[in-house]
Amino acid sequence: MRAAALRPRFALCLQQAGNARSSVFAELTAIPAGVAAGANVVFVGSPLEGRVLALSARTASQVGELPPPPNGFALPFIMHSIGESRVAVLDAGGLPSPKPFVPANPTIYEYEYRFSQKGASPPHSSAA
């Protein structure tokens, strides 16, 4: 087998609470971080790859990816739905270094998106 065929797969699971049921929602090759859901789209951060995936809420298949900011995402790890067809991504801006001191520069990016069964339209983003 080639090394590329040995990529680990990580399951994105829902946690059970009270009378709720839990199940696997999506099988991902990336380690998921933040998750935010809209009516039709689930956004999953992949901080080690510096990207945010967009999955269909109905089928869990990947329907797109949020476009990164001009300099790319450093560590997109917290996502939050901030309204209908809007999602915010907290990018940690990297890992701080104590010696020599190099601070991280966290930034919140806000996106507006549209989704149809034919696919997502290009989102519009802005830094908050």
C-alpha cells in the first residue's frame, strides 16, 4: 500500500444527552475542530489543514469549502452560526511563541452564503 492510502479517518459524532440519540454524521479525513450548522449546510473547521469544509446537512457529503482570507487561515477552530445563511469563523492566527515572544493575531471572519440542491454559491466574507 502507498502511504497516501493510509490516511486516517475521523468520525464527526453527535453527543448523546438525556433522551437524545447519537450517531456518526460524517466520516472525515481531517481532524474536525469547530462546527456550525445552518438549515442546509454544516461547516467544519480543519485547523491542521487551514480550511473550513462545507457539508450538506442532509447527506453529510462535502458541498464546498469557505474561501480563505487573503493570507489564508492559520488555525480556523471555532465556528458559529450568526444568523440565517451567515457563519463566523474564529481563526486563532497561529500559535503564540513565548521566546522570543511572538503573539498570535486572532481574527473573526464573517461569511454570508447561499445553498441550493445544485450547490453553494460563492460566499462573501469580511473580517470583524
